[in-house]
Amino acid sequence: TGPKKAMEMAFEKSGVKEEEIDFIIATGYGRFSLEDADKQMSEISCHAKGIYHLVPTARTIIDIGGQDAKAIRLDNKGGIKQFFMNDKCAAGTGRFIEVMARVLETTLDEMATLDEQAEDTAPISSTCTVFAESEVISQLSKGTDRKSIARGVHMSVASRACGLAYRAGLEKDIVFTGGVAKNAGVVRAVSSVLKTDVIVAPNPQTTGALGAALFAYEAATKK
């Protein structure tokens, strides 16, 4: 689905007409391909805006999406103090979990259930998706419990994302966002690595879109 088609679907679902829109901000990887946008903004800025609106006490954001992972540190006014991003490698992203779920012959939803039932954690030491896939296949052939492997996969993803958060300067409250935040196994893993509770953002997969909408609202009211 291209950006234009996504816009049409949004208009259809919301009942809003295109002529009623005063200002459009595009964000995310496809932001430059939406020709109708009045402005493009990075997802870093939009996530910060959306999370600060939802959770004003947020000072650290951990965002794990399908293609990248980010850590953003905010000041007490929602401004960005520091951020780090991993978008060069699928390891530590939702894509990594998808690949491992396929190897384990299960679904993304079932991964969280397997994790919850695990009695221990099978370590996934490889930091590359291709090598980690081979590692999981090897563990399965040795008879390692699938539940333990699922937990190990989640811990691997959490460790990489939390490494970014430590680099950005960890400060409470910590908010977890991105589609992967809907996986309770990864939420538990992130809390375990950080040794503290994290707040899962409401509708975590759309916080960047919310931030973009807030920026667009401000721009429209200024006009």
C-alpha cells in the first residue's frame, strides 16, 4: 500500500473529506513519497511529540518497530536531548522476531505466550539475524525447548534496544513504543534488562502518527 492509497483509506475510515484537511505532515520511511504533504518530519521528532503528549512524565523513549530501533531522551518540556538509532540491521527489530517465529513454526502473537510459559532463557548470542537463525535451528535440533528459545529471542531484541537507551542516557519515566511494544514478552524482557518497570504507550504503533498530527495541528492554527 503506497502513501496515497493509505491516505485514501484513512479518509474513508474516518469519514473526513480531503478538502477538510488544512495541513498534512508526513513522517516515517515513506514520508518523501507523499507528494500531497505540506511538510515532512523525521519519526524521531514525531515520536517525541506523540509520547510527550500521551505521557508528559516521559524522559526516555524506547521505540522498536518493524525495521529499526530507537532510543530518545527528552527534557521536561518534551524537547529532544539525545537519540540513538539502529536502522542498519534487522537484529533488534520486529523483523528479527518475525524471522525467529517462522523458524519456531509459530506466530508473532504466540511468541509472547511461549515466552510466558518458559522456565528458562535460551541465550541467542548472534547479533546478526542470519547467524541467529542458524543458532535457533541448531538449538531446536538439540532439543532445546521452544518456549525458552522464544524468551531468548525477546531478550536478544530487548538487549539491543536497551543498549541504545543506555547510550542516550537512561532517565525515568521510560516509555516503550512501536509495534513490538504490543508483544508482552518483549515488554517483560525490556523491564528485566533495565531492572525497572516501563510504561507501554497507548496504541504504541501509532505514536509517531499522533506526533505528526499534533505538529500539523499547530502549523494549521498558525496559518
